Amino acid sequence: MASKLISTWIESVPALDEAAMEAARARQQTLTKPPGSLGDLEAISIRLAGIQARPVPAIGGKAVVVMAGDHGVVVEGVSAYPQDVTGQMLLNFLEGGAAINVLARAVGAQVAVVDMGVAAGLPQRNGFLRPHIGDGTANLARGPAMAREQAVRAVEAGGRVALDMIHGGVDLLACGDMGIGNTTSSAAIIAAMVGHSVEEVVGPGTGVSGEALRRKVAVVARALAHNLPDPRDALDVLAKVGGFEIGGIAGAMLAAATQRCAVVVDGVISAAGALIACGLQPRVRDYLFAGHLSVEPGHAVALGALELKPLLDLGLRLGEGTGAVLAMPLIEAAARVLAEMATFESAGVSGREGS
């Protein structure tokens, strides 16, 4: 069972506003261009109208939430980097020196750094949010990654972070991640939720190959066989093979949908969080945009299950929210075209003959 708060969020996700979408669709037909000539930008603007429940949507505040957590499974040798890197990178985020900081500055998005469960003891800093569910998860290859109660707390904490940002003026939210070992957890979630084989969803992550990659495949297979996560129960999957930061991402997506806030999915870890969120409430999917296509094989599998078309394909596999942030200007451009482009009538341009 979900908690009272999560159940409230599940019940509070509205359907897309069909009247607003129809009005946006009709306005697209009046703009000074051949119908459909802006392709996916037109579809994005129409879905944004449904998300925001207004015929002419607008994107104001933009933000990326970087959820961080450590994973006990790193002791199985599934990563090319030591666990200490998680905490070290959080400090880099707070100093503004990571890729996500640079890209967020480039697109005008704020960055929120969230310690969902980092093992290293980190000092309190301005702008550093610390729900901290625990000092990293347990080794999912030997038993459940976390207790169900911890999974619930992770989803709740992530949701609260998103709500605070939305109430502060954010209406386009990207979900990123940091956590050594989290591509292993993500692969396990995707295999469990989608039903694909482990070999189809496990990728190199931080750069493992050869024997190390084969070991990672075996670890994920063992985790699934040992824990038997139930795909009909998203919280069970999260607790058995997930991560605290993945739960935070799921909670952020779920809570954002209750506020009619669009969310941009990043790479494979963010997509795993999206599967958990949509497992809790399938309508969350309507509020999601896929920022990009990662080279991690599980990402394409997850996006296919979510029926989300990636906006970019740049060969990225960094995480942090980088691909999601890069897609934000496209989503904002779609809204601005609908809002600001002249109509045939206002511009004095002749419309299509026979129309």
C-alpha cells in the first residue's frame, strides 16, 4: 500500500484538458505557415495546452532537480568509478562546476541538488536539500535494496521537493540524477517493469565493458531472481531493486503532474523513475517529455514502454539532467510559436486556397 500522501497525489493527477488542446489545435491552423509544417513543435504546444489547461500555454520558470543517492550494489564491481564519486560530484554541483550547471546556465534553468541518500557525510550548504533517506541502499544482489517504508519516504521526499519548486514559480521541471551504481538499479527496474531480458537493458553505465559488463548483467539477473519484484506494484519494484534517488525522481514526477507542471525526462535513471511514477498513476505519462535518447540500451526500452519520443539524439550518457535541460528550449520554443506567431488574418497574409 502507498502512504496517505502518495495516495492523495495519485488521486489528484488530472487528465489533460481536452478543450484547451482543441483550442490550441485550432489556433495552430490559423498561424502563418502550412498546417503541420512545424512538425513535433506543434504537437508539443498542443500537449502543453492540455497540461496547463489553457489554450495558449507559457513556459516561465525552468529548473532541474538533481536527485542523488548511493547504491550498495557497487561492491559487486558494476561501476568503473568508486562510490566516493557521488559525494564529490555533489560538491561539484554546489560549486557550479559540473556539466549540468553549465547547461542549466545556458538555458536559464535553476539547479536544485538533493541528497536522497548519499553515503558520504556532506556539510550543509546553501541550496543543498537533504531529505537523506539513508546512507545508500543495501546490495540489491543479496536482498532488497531498501525497506518498503524507505521507498515510500523517498517518493514523498521527491514529491515535496518538486512541489516547493513549482510553488516558487517553476512550470517546466527536469529530473536528473547522480549516484555511482544507479544504472544497475535502473536496468533492474526497467527489466522488471517492462518485461525485457536483462541483456537487452544493461549497458556500460560509467564505462564498464568486457568481463565487467558481463558481471553487471549477471548481477542484475541475480537481483531480479532473488528479489522477485512485482511489476504490478511500483513501490515493490522500487524497494526491491531501486535507489533512493530513483524514488525521489518518481515522486517529483507524480507530484508535478498534480500541479499541471510539465516534466522533462532525462536518461536511463530518470526513465526508470518515470516507470515507477507511471506505475503508481498512468496519467503521469501525459505530463512527461523525453528530453533525449541515451546510448544506454535500457533507455530506449523504457521510453518505448512509456510511448515517449525523444526530442534529441546526441549520444549522451552522462545523466545529471543534461539531456533534459538541453531539450527545454525546444519545449519553450513550441509554446512561444503558438503564443507569438502571427495569424493569417492579423498579418494580412492570404490563407491556403480552397480552405
